[in-house]
Amino acid sequence: MITHEVLNQAPDRVDVNEFESNVALVEAVRAWGTDAGPERLAEAGALVGSAGFQHDAELANTHEPVLHTHDRHGKRIDEVEYHPAYHRVIGDAIARGAHTSAWAKPGPGASVDRAAMFYLFAQVEPGHACPVSMTHAGAAILKNAEIPDKEQWWARAMSREYGAGALFGMAMTEKQGGSDVRANTTAATPNADGSFSITGHKWFCSAPMSDAFFVLAQAPEGLSCFFVPRTLPDGARNTFLIQRLKDKLGNRSNASSEVEFDGTLGWLVGEPGRGVRAILPMVSRTRLDCVIGTAAGMRQSVAEAAWHTRYRTAFGDSLIEKPAMAAVIADLQLESEAATLTALRLAMAHDAPDDAGDGDETDAAELAFRRLATAVAKYLVCKRGPGHAYEALECLGGNGYTEAFPLARRYREQPVMAIWEGSGNVIALDVLRALAREPETFHAFFADLNQARGDYEAYDTELDAVQDLSRQLRVALLDGSAAAELRAREFAERLGTLLEASLMLRFSPPPVAGAFVGARLAHRSALYGVLPPGVDVEEILARA
């Protein structure tokens, strides 16, 4: 008997163009991106789908970052050592503008192209995407900051040369406060030269080898935002003491750390005492990237599951020919496609300037739309990520549960997107805050969703119901009732599902859009693979 002949195993899913094979992503870029986008993204899609890049992604996660606090002579160095594969991965992403291309060359479609590029790299290796995202987001603060050598910092942030350019990080949370950043105890003391000396301990500081950080600390006027470089203008090292690296569930290739500031020099960004307001533009864009990163992970999950089930046979047929499995893959694809459309639609809204409220009415409407839609999408898409990854993993059976295949790593990765930049309750309460204080965001949001009316009764009925609910909750909020907070998560989920459904109805083929509306609004199920009767499963599978 031959026992070592390998039969009925799927070939490795390598050397696939991850852009050209992703129908929903291609369609979204063509609808909202630039004319030059598809060619650049096709080149990147071939790269990230290559066997070499995928091997680098695996190496970067199996050979994790190592902290060196001191050199051999006892001198404090606070350096994190990464495997060379990590440097190759992030270098490729930076070279293709996944960080700041939309800032370097702004215009209609620029943010969509950048989002799609970020998506492709995050699909295969998500850990490096953390500093890439924070650099993209940090540019929103840097452009208006008054700091030493600002022009040089801006030029470095726009650079596509990894190492010579600059990457940014952020340090907001502390061990006693978490999301309640106003409870921070880190202190910032003003110096005669306009700088501040910062002293305190940050509980989470991701990508500690970044070139500069946006940090919240208590100034005499209250909580304020500061620009803290690793290297000072005179070339000396700033005091930046890395206490330890976090031992995380996932995101293993990315070094997340605790850091201590001890007279660390920083420069005020924005108004003193208004640190949260100053850092919000960065938070908005990192939340956007949480949505993009989750959508990218969903794409990896469904693509790997579809690949395996096409090649694996059982009881005389390939797995994907079995109706029960076909329904699961189709449902996973519906979720992936809805998340992809949502992510790129949000990216398009970020092409509107931050001060759009003072100018063009269309830009002002986009600004209002993105204020609410970003929070709503962050809540729903990111919360759906872990369950989606698990279901895809199960499609591979025992193989999926092993570290030899990428979906075990993806399953551990997806929860971070829901936690980072505001976990579920924080985001749901942010939606309520907008309802109470910024009703114009709901006007813009519902105006966008109303464009999808008229084709599906289930959608129209749900849209009417949620609009009515928003009015009830606003009254409760203005009356000071706690009833609104009890329904905050339900409200955010329903808003997010409507946003996804509206985009599917407007931009996906009718059979695909109808299946999504039927599965998510008419015949709701908590699990994947429960599709309403009459769904064209084959058309959906073709898009997976």
C-alpha cells in the first residue's frame, strides 16, 4: 500500500492576482477611483498574490519582533528587531503608496485608490498595516501642525522610500483609563523654547519604531495633543523607553508596546486643552482603515475557502458542488462584497476636505455622511469580521485549524479591528452622540441611503423603521433618558446593515444585491449559509 501519495488536497493558492480576481474590488475602483488606479493595483495584486510575498507574510508572523532595551555595554537603546521579511513587506507597501498616496496627490478618487492598495497588502499580511495606517492618518494632523521642521517631516511622510521616509504612531491610552483618555495622567510641562517635557506611561503604543508619535498628555490647560519624534531636531535621541512588547492574540508581526516618557520632548499640536479634538482627524482615518482591513481579511477568508472547496472532493463531487457548502461560500462572499463596497465608499467620502463645511455643498454633505458612516461601518463590519473568518476556516476543516494555512492567523487577526480605535460600546455611543449633537450627519446619511429605495420592500420597510427609531432615540437623548443607550448597539447594527444593503443595491448586480437584502433584512440568521429561496448561488460563487 502506498501511504505517502498525496491525494485530494487543494494546491496552494499562490500566484493569483489578488486585485484582478476580486470582482467587487475591481468594480468599486472603477466606479470611484482614478483612471490610473486599476493598472497600479493590478501590479500590486500580482505581487501580494505571489508565493514569495505570501512566504514573507508567514515569516513575519512566525519570527516575531524582539525588543532590545539595552546594548551589550548596558546603554539604553530601546530598539525592536524585526525579521527581514517584515521589512520587505512594509517596504513594498510604502513603495506603492499604501500609506500617504492620497495626501501626496489629492483629488477625486485618490483616497479610493489608496484604500484599495492598503486593502491588497492587508489582505495577505495585516500586521505591517498598523504603521502604514497610522502614517496615513497622522498626515491629517501634521498638515495643520506648527512644529519644528514641519516641511521636512511632511516630505518624509510623503516619501515612498522605506527607511528614508517617516512613519507615524500614536499613544493615547493608559492603564488606568483605556478608552476614557481624559483620565490620562501623563503630564506635559511647558519649556521656555516652546517645547514640552512629557512624563508618564502609555499602556498601548503600536509600532514603537515609528519616527514620530501623536501623544495625548495633560498640559496646564488640560488634555492636549503633542508631536513626539524619536529623534530630536539636533539629532539626539528623544527619551522613549519601551517597557515591554505586548503578547497579543493576533497581529503578531506588529510590535505593540508599553512606553514610558521621562522628560520626553514634544511639541503642541492644536489648541492647548483640546487634545481629543486635535487627534480626532487621525482617529477618523484609522477607523476607516479598520473597516478596510476587516474587509481585506474577509476577502482572504472567502477566497481561501472557495479555493479549497473547489479542489477538495467528497462523496463523488467537489465540496463547492454540494448545495450546503455552496450556500456557505455564497453567504461569505455576500458579506465580503458588502464590506468591500462599504470600505471604498467611505474612502471616497474622505476625499472631501476636512473644512468642507465652509465650502461646496456636495463636499459638506460628504463630510457629514462620513462622520456618521465611518462610525457605523466600524461597528458593523469589524464586529462581523471574526465570525466570518471562523466560518471560512471551518470550510477547510482540519486544515483550517492548523497554522500551516493562513486562516488560523486571520481568525486571530480579525478581532483587533473591532477593538482598536474604539470597541463596540464606544462606537455605538459615538453614534448616539452624533444623533444628539450633529443631526446633520443623519440627514446626510439617510439622504444617501434613500437613493436605494424602490426595488425591495424589505429594504424600504427597514429604512422607514430605522429612521423612525432615530427620531425616538433623539427625543430620549434630549430628555436625558437612559433608554437610548440600552438600544445603542441595536441602532448601530441596523444603520450599518442598511448602509451595506444600500451600496449593494446600487452597485452590485441585481441577483447579488437581492440575495444580500433577502439574507440580511428579510430572512435574518445569525449564522452563514442560511439563504432565502431563489438565490442565484452560482452567480455569487463566480464572484468569490
